[in-house]
Amino acid sequence: MAATSRATDPLRSQDVGLRDGRTATIRPASPEDAERLLENVNAIGAEIVYLLTEQLGSDIEQEREWIREYDGATSVLLVAEVGGRVVGQADVQPGRYPKESHVGIVGIAIRDGYRGAGLGRAMMDRALEWMRARGFKKACLEVFATNVQAIALYRGLGFELEGVRRRQYRVLGEWVDDVLMGKWLE
């Protein structure tokens, strides 16, 4: 994997301006973020319509262990923080099998009140930057077909539709397709 200079290190902490004038800090997560990360993902999960997970619970030590699994070299977990509060997170994990080790699987969760403000794009840009710096060749993700705003963001970043798993999920009593998207990083 290629070394990067400090100025372009994708593991840097960086303030980004949002469209509404607020500033968010994007940085790698640390075990000290466990409680705030749980609070963020539980709040987004409670909305039901964005994540598969609805409630992760409140086991702080288990969350710390999960965060420690992201080593920054083969996987990464980024957080977006505003005023000491985690309002977004993005992670990349390598494919599970040797034949897909060139693929990074991306997940992202942005808190209500921060969607549509440019935070998702900034976090995805950083995740893709990290993937390129680590030699990944392709980024993949899954998204509910009903999440039109996210799909538009991913398309704007160059992701293409790779498949649809019809009626894969049941959300609030309705069938929802699982949209599979990918982007070549070369």
C-alpha cells in the first residue's frame, strides 16, 4: 500500500464546511467515541427507513471492541462530529474472501438534521480517498431503494447500479428492494 504525505493522509482530522454554515470534523473513530457512536446509530436506526439495524443497544464495552477492529490499514471507521456530538459515521471493510480482497464495502449513516447539508458527500469522499490510498480497486455498497437522496449522492460520486434484490426487506409493512451499487476506483 502506498504511503501518503501528512497533508493528504486520509486518516487526518479535518474540518469541513456544510452547506448550512455549520462545520463538522471528520476523523477516524476511537474507542472513546463508543457511547456517542451508539447514540448516533441508535437514533438513525430508530427512524426505521435508513438502516437495517433498528437498535444496537447500549453495551459500551462491546462497541469499543467493535471500534478497535477498525485498524486504519485494512479497514476504517470515520466519524463526523459537530459540537462534541457524533452526527455521522462511515466505514469501509475489505471483501470477506481472498477473491474479493480488492473490494471495499462501504457503510454510511448520517443523522437527521445533517442529511442534505453535504456531510454525506464529505464522508464518502474521505472513505473513497482512504480506499484509493490503501490500494482498493472497487467500492461497493447497498442501499434501500426508497432512500432516493442517498442513491442520488452515490450516483453523483460515480457509483453505478450493479443489481437489485427485489423485495429483499420489509420496512414499515412495505416491501423494499435492496439496491447494489459499485464504483471502480482506478
